[in-house]
Amino acid sequence: MAEKTDRLPGHIEACVDSGAFIAFFDKSDTWHPLFAGLFARTKGLVTTSLVIAETHGWFVRRFDSYRGLEFLAFIEALNILTVLPTDTEMLSQGRLMLKKFSDQNLTLADACGLSILKKNPKLKNWSTDRHLALTGRKLVID
């Protein structure tokens, strides 16, 4: 049986990590202009529920719960975004990446993103986190 991450819709152009969401949503971020342009031009994106949770937590810790809710409203309205669930398959793929890169301080969200990128070589890598380049995939900021 093919894995869900092998069956992404053809219109998906990029895998989005928390750094890209933060840069887009926080106008004070160094990478905001780049990601604002990218989000405006793309037709399809993919991320995981882990990345959504990680990014929400960042906004709550950095700002407050209202900013976290604004981020979640943005995600809900972003009709070009496919959010992959964190099911047992996703967790298993993430654990494999964590084992492979055990010398790195990867989060489970990072590891699942690496797995998606590995299985979908045509996806662009929307991240500001250098860990997301561990498998040789160039970051969009490079």
C-alpha cells in the first residue's frame, strides 16, 4: 500500500515548515517579504498537523493566545493548504528520520517534514530551519 505522503495532489508545490508560516505571518520577520511573495504566487502547499501545532505554540509563547488564534484562523482560511494528519504512519516515518539524524536536535515536526520531502522530490522546501536541508534538499531561502 502506498503511503499518504506518496499520493499528494499534483498541484502541491511546496512543503511548509513553521519558519515559513512565522515569516509570512509576522511582518517583523527577516524573511517576511520572501514568504509573502511565495504565498501569494503558489497554488498548493502541504504541511503537517505537527507543524501547525508547533507554529501555534510559537505565536502563543512569543506574543499571546490571541495571536495564536489569529494564526489558526489564517490556516483555516488558507484554501491552498493540505494538512497531513499526525497518524501512526506519520509518526513512524518521523521516528525513522529521528534515528537517522540522531546526532541533530530535530523535533518530531522537523523529522516528519524531512520524510515528506524525501518521498516527494519535486516539492520546494519552504523553511528557514537548516535541519530541513539534512537530506540534501535546498531551502527556499538559499
